[in-house]
Amino acid sequence: MTRKRREALAAYAFLAPDTIGLLLFVAIPMVLAFGVAFFKVDGFGNYQYVGLANYKLMAGDEQLWASLKVTATYVVAFVPIAFVVSFALAMLVRNHFKGIGWVRSAFFLPNVVSLVVVGLIWQFLLVDKQGALSKMLAPLGLGDVSFLGTPSLALGTYVVISVWFLMGYQMLVFLAGLKDVPKELEDAAEIDGAGSWQRFRYVIWPLLRPTSFFVVVNSTIGAVTGLQAFDLVFVLTKGGPARATSTVVLYIYEQAFTFNNMGYAAALTTVVVAILVVCTGLMFGFTRGGRFDED
């Protein structure tokens, strides 16, 4: 066996686990969901072909459109806030100083905790009038504020908790990107008289564009279909109050497992996936995969 063939076999062996996992847990379920979307499935094994009826039903589904609006609002708020916070943290802990490892670990720690546990902890902290946060804010006259029980505050609270949970992970991604910025370029710019802002704008930021693009795309997809789009909101509010935090993923779950409307849930899933594919494709097209105006 030639060396080239051995290297090819080794590469296929390393790729096989991920490839099999993607086929079993992503590709095949997506194909099955697309097929089930053309049937009325009651959850008890009864299938009735209805064609495009499930898709037509979406047009008049007010709760679906409300859930899409909540999801869009959440994405628009969460993605830029998480980006700015995590990038600021990465710049803060970029340079080595005493205790840098502990500081980085502290920022990343929330991300290693189960989202269910995170939800329960924040629910405990935000219990109306009895939670730790309410007692801390009592001297300011805000002890009676219901952060999870007020429709106008619940979604904002959900965004803040999501940012707190994911900022450590995105911080590490930015740190990895910052480590790829050649120190020689920054030193040369400093010698030429460039200040801190100029070095950031003309040296660091252009080289971080691919990393920034990855963070934006990853956080956008996560905000729509990630764990925080279901696990966290389910534990915190179950979509309430008054459907103020009902994300589209939670709505799909309710259709499938609360109302046993599997066919409609499958149709909703295919539409959400199609929207994400289009949005991601547009982001890739307009930014050239994060390279923007590079040749």
C-alpha cells in the first residue's frame, strides 16, 4: 500500500465518525421531516396524506407569526450584544497577567453548565419579590419588578441570560482569532506612529473578519435553533408571559408533543431550516465568507 493511499485511508477514518453522525442525526431526520410534512400525523401512528395543507395552514396561524416575531426580535438583540460583550472580554484577557487563567475560566464557566441548571438558577434568582435579585434591588425601589412575569421585560431578561451564558464561548473563539494576528504587524504599526485605535482598526480588525463572521453566523443559527432557543426559555418561562418569549422552536415543540400535530410541526421545521439556509447563504454571499473586500 502506497503512502498516499495510507494517508487517504487515515483521513477517511478520522472523517467517518462525524460523517456517520451527521447522516444519522441530521441528514436522515431532515429528509424524514420533509416527507412527514405532507401528512397529517396524530402522534398515534396514523398517517393521512394532505399534500400542501400543512404549509397552507401557516399563513393563517397567528401564533406562528407571533413566535417568528419573538424569534426575530431575540436574534436582532442577542447577536450584536453577545458579539460586543464577548469581543470586549477577549480584548480584556488577551494579554497575559497574573491570574489570567482564572479570569478566563470564570468567564467561560457558565458555558459548561447545563442550560437546564442555568435556567433553574436564574429562575431562583428572579423569583418575584423573593429572589436574590429582587432583594438586592429593593433599596432602589425595584424589589417588586417581575423580570420573568412582565411581558415587556421577559424577552429582555431572556436575552441578558443568553448573553451571560454564551459570552465565554464566543470570547474563546475571539481569543483564538486574536492569537493569529501577527505581533510583528502591530509592532510595525506602533513604530510608524499608529495609536491604539488605529492599530485596532487597520491591523487587528481586518484580520479578525473571518472569526467575526463565524461568530455572527454561529450565534444567529444558535439563537434560532440552538439550545438556548428551547431549553433555556422552556425552563424560564415556557413561552410566557402572554407568549412574550415563545420562540419558533418552542412553538414547533408544542405542536409536535403537546397537540400531537406531527405533520404540521415537520412542515414548520422545514420552513425554519429553509429560512436559515437562505439567510446564511446571503451572509456568505455578501461577505464572501467573512473576507469582505479581500481579493
